[in-house]
Amino acid sequence: MLFIINLRFTNHATYRIFYERNISADKIKMTIAKPDSSEKLQNNLIKSKKVLDKKRLVVVYSRNKRGEYVIITAYFQ
């Protein structure tokens, strides 16, 4: 399933998500597009959670003025 969502990653998030945690961009998109739960945090951040592959993926992100989803972090819980 493909979601048309423009993602932007901080440098720190890129390294941690792709190299250390081996989380795909598609899983991040699925979590943002159809979360099991979502909550607003301070500083206009959003935390979305979704169970994927029997693990819960947590994605923390914000939206910029261009409509991009700026990924702060993602991790399995």
C-alpha cells in the first residue's frame, strides 16, 4: 500500500531510523496515515502509534508550512 506523504528527516533521525533501527519509510508513512492512536505533544509535535509486524511503531513528527511531515524520531516500543 502506497501513501503519498512527503517526509523530511532531521539528520539525527535519518541515522537512527534507517541505520540503527532499520525502520522503512513505508512503515513510517503507514503509521502517520492510519495510526492506531495519536496524541499532540508540546511544540506542535504529534506522536502516532501503530502495531506493525507484532511490534508497536512510534513516530514523532511535525508538519511544516510546505505540508511536509518532519520526522523527529521513530522507534519500536
